[in-house]
Amino acid sequence: MATESKLNALSVLFQDSDLVVINKPSGLLVHRTSLDPRATEFAVQILRNQIGKMVYPVHRLDKGTSGVLVFALSSEMAKNLSIQFSDSRIQKKYLSVVRGFAPLDIHVDYPLKEELDPLADAKARQDKEAQSAVTDIQKLAEVEIPVQVDKFPTSRYSLVQAFPKTGRKHQIRRHLRHLGNPVIGDSNYGSGKHNRFFENHFKIRRLLLHCSQMNFLHPRHGEELKLIAPLPTEMKILFQQLNWSEHA
């Protein structure tokens, strides 16, 4: 007997006999992992119970990241679609709020060493070389708030869109930190002072990174699919507060 999730039903963006695509909420893991042993709910489990079918994840989103998340409904379709991901043939767009005034338009080609977890990756090679990692980043808007959060009398933030061309772990977050524009709400690579400011001033308690669009070829018949995930409510409200409503 299926147990009822504490979450409401997941928002389905697309479904046919081969695929189902959801708009994953922030804070939800894709599947069970030793990295977060206290978690009790997972997108795989909730979606399986919701649609009454086995689902097979073909890619990942970090727990804190929201947006487009694709599942196959058979192992065959999962394998076929996974090839597109591994070959970097999937077009992905993310929206993010970052610290500072980001570059207007920049191509980031900055290799990343694989980050290994002592428990989950105990058997993995510890001496791997940095892997190629490429992200295109464009600034959509910026704002300067007359509040001193760090050492400057005002605080600057940008809204950016990121187009990852490779799929390394935490790639967008690490590339934005490399630029000096870490994602707000990022406890691993960001600024605690600015994260706390957004929590106290805007009531934002999440990673401000959202996978807003994904384009790929249907693994059965080859038709191009364009999946768009609307912004979650808390990000829409924030954009209104920052006068970025046109991008919500």
C-alpha cells in the first residue's frame, strides 16, 4: 500500500507512454542517497506513486535546485535518453540570482575536478584530473540595494541565465563562484552573510537556481521537445521585489 507524501502532487510538465517530465520543487532529492540519510521523500518515489508506474531518472538536479526533471517510463527509453545527456546534446537553461554585478555575457571554459564524497565515493579514484566544463552565462538584470551586508555600504545582485554545455557535478554553481558571483542560498560555494540577508530580508531559504527550460529529441520518434518549468512562487515574489517582474 502506497504511503501518502507530505508534499502535494508533483507538477507534471509533459507525459506520454515513454516519458514524464516534472517541475521539481527545491528541497526534494531525486532519489535516496547516503549524502542525506535523514531525507524521507524522493522525487522517484513520489512520482511513481502519483502516476502508478515505475519511473527511471535520466539526469539529476541538486536537492536545492528546482525545475525541469526528466524521467523515462522504461529502462530502454532511459538508456536512449541518457545517451543524449552523456553526449551533451541536451539544451538546458537555468535562471539564478547571484551576488555582485555579473558579466553581461561570458563563455566560461574552466575545468573542474570531480568532488568526491568520503562515504558515497569511497571506492572511486581519488586522483582524477580536472574534467572539461563549459557554461555560457548571460546577465538579464541587476540591482543595488542600499544595505550593507558585507564590507561595502551597498549590496549588488544580478539575475543571470546559464547554459551548461557539459554536465559536471555542481557545474553552474562552481563556475559562478569562479567568476566571483556565487549563487544566493548556496551553502557550499556562496556567502553566508548574503544568504542570511536574503533569508532575513526576503524570507528566501533556498538555493536560487532554477532549471527553467530543457530541449531534447524524443528518444522514440525523434521529435524535438521543449519543456519549460515556470518559476516557483517564492522566486516570482522575489523578482517582483527586485523589480525583475519581466523575467518572472
